[in-house]
Amino acid sequence: MTAAKNPLVGVLALQGAFREHVAALARLGAATREVRQLRDMAGIDTMVIPGGESTTMGKLLTDLEMLEPLRARISGGMPVYGSCAGLILLCRSIEGSEQPRLGVLDAVVRRNAFGRQVDSFEADLTIPELGAEPLPAVFIRAPVILSTGPEVRVLARVEMDGAERAVAVRQGRILATSFHPELTPDTRFHRYFLDICRGAA
Ligand code: GLN
């Protein structure tokens, strides 16, 4: 698959924080389409899977017969970015859960990893790919990645219970974050994703 110069970005719009992704991408001048059914996927060059509730989104993808076609597109090289619940849906393995997933990212994820006491929090993350300036990151009932396969590059980590846990990863054209860059005015993470889509990162 060749990289698109001006990719049409599908944003999965079944549930969750999809409008914020559409707005962040629009601020960067990207063309977007809200994807609600299988036929909306025709012609898109790339896909964003937003935060929300991964069990609900997985069930809707299954019921709408979109899960397999989406998995096939990603396996065929279509770039994809998943944030929070989107990350969970991308992972090969979800700790303690058999919920439907795409399973294309070679990683093991723990849902709601920060516990009820810290439902949501913000942290400044240093991500060398985005430059020296720390990225403000919003975590909401966020997952962490417990382990990754050899093809997966960890882009950012946070400390949790004395261990460093991956919260942003990349495996080829698959990008995933535990946090929500779409909820801050900082567009560098979406710009990085668009660079991947264009074959420039
Ligand atoms: N805890 C949610 C889940 O497991 C993810 C939270 C989010 O996307 N903000 O699906």
C-alpha cells in the first residue's frame, strides 16, 4: 500500500470521544470522515479508534460486521491510531478478558490500570519523536501496556507502582496511546500520526 499524500482519515464514530479526534485532525488541515458502518470505510486511507468503552466498541464492531474487515485493512498495511479504548482494541492480549478485539498490536494490556482512586490525571511526557517539549497527556480510566513483542517500539512510559509502564507505542504503522492527545490543544501527536500515514515518519 502506498502512503497517501493527503490521507482521508476515518474516525471510528460508534461511541466515545471521536469528535475531539475529528477536531484535532481538522486543526491540522486533514480530511476526516466519521465511520459508523462498514461502507464508510470504503476509500479511507487510515483510521483513528477513539477512547470510550472498549467492550462496547468491540461488541458494536462485531455486530456491525466491521471487526474482521478492519483487521484485514490494518494487516494489509493501513495505518491506524488508537487512543485509550482504541489502544485496548488494537492489542493482541487483554489481561483477564476475552472481549472482542482487533489483536493486531503485539502487546499485553491491562485495562483501568491506575485504579479507582486515580480515575483520571494529567502528566507531562517526554516523547523524543515529538521534540524536546514535554507533551501534556490526559489519562482517563487508562490502560497500561504490560509487555510488548519485538516489533513494538515504546514511545513513552509512566511510573506506576514502582515500575515503568508503556503508555505510547508504535509497531510499524500502528500507533497507540493510553492517553488522550485529542483532549489538549497540543496537536503534535496527531501530526506525528499523519506523518506516519504519509510515509514521512
Ligand atoms: N477504561 C476504558 C476501557 O476499558 C477505556 C477508557 C477510555 O477510553 N478513556 O475501555
